[in-house]
Amino acid sequence: MSAGEIDYPVKGWLLGEPLPDLDRLPRARWREVLAPLSSRARDWTIRRVAPENIVAAVELDLELAGEDEERREAMRRVAARGQSLPEPRVARTVARQLNLMVSAEQMADLRRLAEMLSLRPTQLARMLVLSGVRRMLYEEGRRAPQP
């Protein structure tokens, strides 16, 4: 959340969260500005209200904390059922992983060439391996007896 997205007075910031100035807001908006905040940011906000607003602020904080706990409990119940999210229906393009051992000198050469081609060394290594495989299969097909 950036300062440009906030349409209420702010007293400060806590770990990237705005701390609303409840004393300058009508009470009707308190829930709206406090609900999206973490419990830590709400606590900091409520500790800084004027004495005449403290009771109303604490009561609202307790309500919001109860709602937070209800959401957490609902998530625990779902997790306890052992249900998992459905598998994504996206076809995986990478079927296997290949690891290569190269010497420090070979890696330095690979890095140097990758930099010249504006690639990462792993991208270049993948291109070289696949290109070599295709070339060898092509050559083998040329030598194989034709039926």
C-alpha cells in the first residue's frame, strides 16, 4: 500500500503498513481503515488515540481480533480435513532436470561466452546440450541404413 492509495490521515508507518490517525477520522470509518491492517499495526494505532477515543477503539479492535480468529479457525478446519488444492491444469514443459559437472575453467569459459551472448550460463548450457543432441541424432540418421 502506498501513500497515494490512502484516503485517510496517517500518523506514521509500521513495517510498510499505514498507522491511521483515528482522532482525525469519523468513527464510522474506523472499521474500514483498521480491518485491512495486521493486528500489530492495529495495536500501534490504538495505543496512539486520544484518551476520549480509547474505549471505542479498543472495543473495535476486540471485534476485529475476534473476526480474525474466526477466519484463522475456518482455515484450520479446512486444513485439518486434509483437502488439498486441485492440481493446476497447466502442462509442464520441463519433464526432467539435468545436472552437469564442469571444471572451474570450463565454467569460466561458459560464463564468458554467456555474457557475450547476453545469456545466463544455465541458458547457454541448455542450448548447447540440446543443440549437440539434435546434431548427433541428425548425423546418426544420415549414417543409418535406409530400408
